Amino acid sequence: MKGKLYVVGIGPGGREQMTLEAVRCIEESEVIVGYHLYLRLIEGMLAGKTVISAGMTEEIGRVRAALEMAEAGYTVSLVSSGDPGIYGLAGLVFQVAGDSNLEIRVVPGVSALSSCSAVLGAPLMNDFVCISLSDMLTPMEKIEERIEAAARADFVVVVYNPKGSRFEHNLERFREIMLRHRPPDTPVGIVRKAYREGEERVITTLADMLSHRIDMVTTIIVGNSNTFVSGGRMVTPRGYENKYRIERA
Amino acid sequence: MKGKLYVVGIGPGGREQMTLEAVRCIEESEVIVGYHLYLRLIEGMLAGKTVISAGMTEEIGRVRAALEMAEAGYTVSLVSSGDPGIYGLAGLVFQVAGDSNLEIRVVPGVSALSSCSAVLGAPLMNDFVCISLSDMLTPMEKIEERIEAAARADFVVVVYNPKGSRFEHNLERFREIMLRHRPPDTPVGIVRKAYREGEERVITTLADMLSHRIDMVTTIIVGNSNTFVSGGRMVTPRGYENKYRIERA
């Protein structure tokens, strides 16, 4: 008698930004597995459940524990912030599960991409790339090649994992490469802890971006050549200005 | 006495994939503005409200109507599917609102990116780009340059608006460019109407992708050089295989 495994994205961290499906899956689960900081975000929902908490670097341990409990017959939620499908644990779950016939369901959540964009205004109205600066699992040469390609082809660039204790200087490298292709006054949005207690939001420029607090709970969005700042908001036009005169009726 | 405007993402379309905040904003609003197909997705929530519906190409009309009603004192939700911050109406709202001091809040939703990824498995575990093939607002040369850059730098590629009546052949061009840099057996996921009635899901290859139904309610994800298909799921490894032996405990 097998259980099932939900790989649940709880969004940026507030209860309000969870989907109804995520809430239902967690309520329905007997076992909740997650990184302890994510579990803290859903503290009020854990009463009466078996909770398996593990550190950030023990991702594979969390995944194995979740699969084992599900195979032992329990309904299990493996919880992560944002969307488990974007740099999240969904891939590792399928890799470890192999050809197991366990019922596994990915429950998408509001990604950091979406939540940070909403906090900044509307920077993602045109083509964009998402790049992680962590070189623990991807070699830095490959990351640099991608930054270069994105900068050259005028994509808006979303940066995940901009700075960690084991990759302190990749962000400086990122900025150098961007500056080869975009002017120093290109708008840059920096969001820490979107929708959580202590949320910070800065709109700055490529020139000045390094003078702000940036760490592992920060997401950065660099505008394309048309992105502008207006009324404290970062906006990338989709191109409507070419088709319509934009004015009040 | 001004009202306020919520720019609300309702996610892929099922009630279950809406966030609690999106539900609350719609409930709280006296006026709901949206494209008629999106409004149909939340039919059960519209009783007793003023509903302003408009066609797909009348985006600017919807935005103006929403702003006018909010400035007249109403609480208004301008509703869209997915996330209004990703190729959505959030940008146009800020462009038209200009320096108005109206309270405007973007309510992020589960994007097509996230919902299609969840339906396919875990294709977005590594760096990716998002490209729209609609050349109505961006010139095709710029789009081609971006496709080329993304293909060359080994990004996973998410395609929005793959085919419309006014841009029938851009997808063929997209495939040609991708095939210059990736083998014909590169995994491609095609999702129509994710999480809606009539959902379709195909995992195919670059070689065969054009033989499947693709239209404006389709999102396509093309894998990078490491993406594989296993147990009917499309998975891009994050790189864990270099650090850990992945096996059951």
C-alpha cells in the first residue's frame, strides 16, 4: 500500500500567496518534509503532523526521506518556497525516484520571478532569461557564457542565487559582463524577502547595484535597453508604444 | 475619493491554482475587468459585481476601463490568466496610469511557465529563457537574434505565443535555429490548456514537434543539452549528478 508525494511550492512565504491547492495538499498530508526556514513560513499548518526538517545543503536527504515515507504508505508534502519547478526540488525527486510507480505530483507555486517582479512593478513584459550565479553545480565558464549571450541579445535578466558564502564574487563578474553591453544607468531591481517580514526593495542601476545588501534571499532583475523607472516602479514596455498612443481616454 | 486597482493573476485557470490573495481581491472588488475567456474561468465569483468584458486585442481598452473605474472610487480587479507580470497587463497599466497616485497593486499568480513545467515534470531546473514568438510588438529580427543566443548558450527555452493567425510561421523559424545548435532528439514538451478542461500534454523532440497541435493556448518548453525523458517526464538535471551518487538510500 503506497502513499503519495506532493512536491509543493508555497510561493514567496506569506500564507496569502499560497494557492488553494498547496494549502489543501499540506492539510491532507500526514508527513511534511522541508528545509527548516521554509517550514517556519507555514508553522501554523503543522499541528498534529510528522515533520521532517533538514538543512539547506541536505537536499538529497530531504528528497530521500520524503520518498521513503510516501512508499511506506503516508501522504507526504515535500515543501519548498517559490515554485519547486524553478531551480527547485522537483527534478531531484524524479531523478531519485527513477522508475518508481509512486504517485508524485508537482504543485506549482508563485515563483520568486513572479513575486519579485510584482514588488518592483512590471519588469518582465518582454523576453527574459533566468540565471543562477551559484557555480556549485554549473561551471562558472558556462554561467559566464550565458550572461554574455543574455546581455548581448537584450534580454531582461533575472538573477537567482546572486551571492553565497561559497560564491562571493560571481555577481561582480556578472555586472562586468552586463556593462559591456548595457549602459551604467540601466535599471536594476533588487528584492530581499519578497512578501515576507522584513521585505526590502531597491530600484537602482547597473553602476550602483553592488552598494546594496545582496545575499541568498535576494533576487535581482536587470532591465533591457527599453526598461524605464516611473513613479518608483520598474517597467519594461512590451512594445505597445509603437502601436498605440498611450494616453488617458 | 479614489478607489483602488488590483491587477490580478488567476493562474492557469482552475480555482485550485489561484492564490488566497487573488481570491480575496476578486471577492473584495465591486468591478471586474477582463478578457471574456478569462472571466469564464472565474464565473462562479462574479455574482453581484459589475463586469466589464472585452476582446483579446482590446488590451488598452480594458486597462483604461479598469483605471477609470478605480479613479471613480470603485475597488477594481483587472483579471488575467497566469501571472500579470509575465507578458501580462501590469506594464500597460503602469504606462497608462503614468504618475497617477491611484493605489495599484500587482497580485502575482502561477505563471504559464510554472504550470506547464509542473505538467511536464521538471524541465526548469537549470538556466532558462522565456521568448514570445509574437512579432506584433517586437520585430522578428530581434526575436531571431534572441533564439540564436539562447540556443547557442544552452539555455532551456520556454516559448510563449508559439503560433497565432497573424504569425503562423515563426515557430518553423524557431525550430530551424534551435536545430543549428541542438540535436534533433532534444526533448520538447508541449502543453495546451494546462490545468483546464481539455488539457493536452505531449513530450516529443525538436525533430517532431511541428506535427502536434500548437496554438495560442499552447506553451512549449525545449530542453537543454542535458534534459532527458524518464517515466514520461521531462527532467533537466541541476547538476547534482556531479556531486552525489543518486541512488535510493
